[in-house]
Amino acid sequence: MAKEGSWPERGAVAAPEGGTSAIWGECRGSGAKPYLAAVHLDGAGGTAYKCSCPSRKIPCKHALALFALWTQDQVALREDRPEWVATWLSGRASRQVRARASAPADPERAAATLREREESVGAGMDELRLWLRDQIDAGLAEVPRYGYGHWDRMAKRLVDAKAGGASSLVARLPGAARGDGWPERLLERLGLLHLLAVAHQAGDALGERTRAAARARVGITTRAEEVLAGGERVHDTWRVLGQRLTTAPEADMRSRRVWLRGSRTGRTALSLSFSRTGQAPDTPFRVGTDVTAEFAFYPDGHRIVPAGEGDTATADPPAGGTVTDALDAFAEAAAEDPWLDTWPVVIDQAAPAHGDRWYLADPDGTALPLNTAQPWRLLAVTGGHPATVAAEWSPGEGLAPIAVWDRNGKAVSL
């Protein structure tokens, strides 16, 4: 496998102090898509490997073959690199920054460290505002000719400023500058980044949840232990609306989002868990059940940490609404978190409809586009008839069904 012909795309990333910090490549396999492999050579936690192949061995044969090619001087330094490489390296840098700040020696030192980080993040976000202004002043016409170095310099500066979340958002900008409609898409992302920088500067002048959302997007995280110790506690019977499992090959990570709704409070809760690619993230919740329990909420008001054991019982289908109700619910949530990219909605008597693409329509005929061209599982459960459907709504992607209740009231995960 360590042959040049097996790696039509490969390259090395230069280290700031000289030499090579990482190598990456796309290896031809038996399938239509190549395996994406990378090796991080100068990480604080030692050499790290990633690959999109299903092997559980670390490093896998693809990473070893890439390493062998590099030792034979067959992997040259390149300024450009795919988005998945930039995102993976940015994510590793962010985790290393968090790891270095996770073990304070004493309260006074912890307070001093926090002040230092706040000052560093503030300086980084000020630089981001100036950089964004430069992008708009220069115009977007030359963007397709920019190399990855144009974006990486700002992303790396934000990592240095301990703003890993903002760095990841900048690292994704090259992906927005491709395909049809890229100027509008890129301008929207630049605008959201500017809004994030302004929101961080506003600080306590913002509402509590908006401020918490901005800090989380910048990369200032709150640990689960802190949430359990001082977070808002809400006891209710929580109906499990659905779950969605997503994979980020560039970060070697899988995530599971489970959405719940309080029967008494109407509060939306998000249980978020992670695992490495190839493993399933844990979750204590099952679609189609009610969980009577107390949750501790993160400062953003949505993500939760269970505060103890709960009682689980089979539940009826959740109360749903129209498409207009769904959009109103998203707008209300986005008013507190303008960077929100997905939100759970429940539509009653919803039926699949097909025109130029697939839609989900309510009894009034109002419809939202589905984010898939093949909703066969939804069609198989409903037979095309109206049903209660829970879904995630993302304005840029469409509606992603996550659960449906059949005519017998049984929940089926999608």
C-alpha cells in the first residue's frame, strides 16, 4: 500500500518552527471513495493518527503506509490541504489547549488563569473582527484563488488565543467557498462570525442565554461537573422526541443528539454524547418513552446533564403542530442563539410529498424540504399517510426526520 500510485492526493503540513507538523493523503481502496488518512507529528500528546477506514487498529495500515511514504521523501510540503485535514488539526489544537487549562493548582491560580484566558480570547476576537473587515473590504471575487494558508493563519491565531470554537468556524470557511451559490453562503458565514465577535465583546450586556451561547461558540466551555454543581435544575417528565447520530471523519468523532421535551414545562432539552468513529455514543434515553427525572442545564439553557436516576415508561406520541408552529419554535430559539444550526420540531399529521424534491407537508399544505433524496424508511413506516413526525430543522440543509409514530402509536427511530 506504500506506493505513490495508491495515493493520488497527499501532502505535508509545515510546522511554524520549520519541518513537518502533519502528513495527509487519500488512499485508493476497493470502494468508490478513497480512505482519508492523516498523521499528526508534533502534537503535545504525541503522534496521533486518523483514518476513515473501519479498522480498529491504531495506527491502521493506511496511516502506516502514509508514514512509510513520508520517510521515503515521497510526501511533499503543500500549502493547500483538504478541509477535513484543517478541521482535524484545528480540533486537536483546541483539545490540547483545553487539556493544559484543565488542572488548576489552587483557587487563586485558577482565577488568574481564567483572567488570562479571557484576555487572550478577547484579543483573538478583536483580531478576528479586523480580519473579517479586511475580507469584506477586499471583496469576494478573488476568494476561489486563495490557498488554505489564507484561512489557516487566522484559524491558528485563534487557537493561540484559546478560542478553539471560533478557530474551527474559520477553518470551515474554505468549504463554503465552493460550488453553486458560494458567494452568498460564504458571506452568511462571515456575517455569523462577525456577529460572534461582536457578541463576545458585548459580554454582560447580552441576555444570559445569548451570552452563554456566544461563549460556547467561541470555545469557552463549561464542564459537566460545574453544571451539576451550579446549573439550573428542572424536574419534569421528559418525552424523548428522537435522536440523531452524526459522524465527523475529519475529527475521528461520532456524536449522538437526543432531544427531549418537558411535559409540564414545555422545555426543550438536548442530551449530547460523543465517541470515537466506529463506536456508538452512549445514551440513557430511548425514543417513544417518558423519563421522569431531574436535569441540570448548561448556561445556554438547552444542553443537559442528568442529575440522577430517572423512571422510564412507554409514552404516547408527542403533541405536534403545523409547519408554521415549527418555524416559530425555531425562530424563538434562534432569537437567543443566533448561531443555532438545528432545532427539534414535531409536526402532526405530516405526510411526505414530492415535487422537484421531497417535502414534509402538514394538513394545510404548508411544507418544508427534506434534507434527503431517499426518505424510504419514513415512507415504509407511514405508507405515505399522515403521521406524527419529529425532525431536526436546519435552515441551510432542510428537515431531517428523526422519529415517526405509526398508526398504532408506536415510535420508530429514523
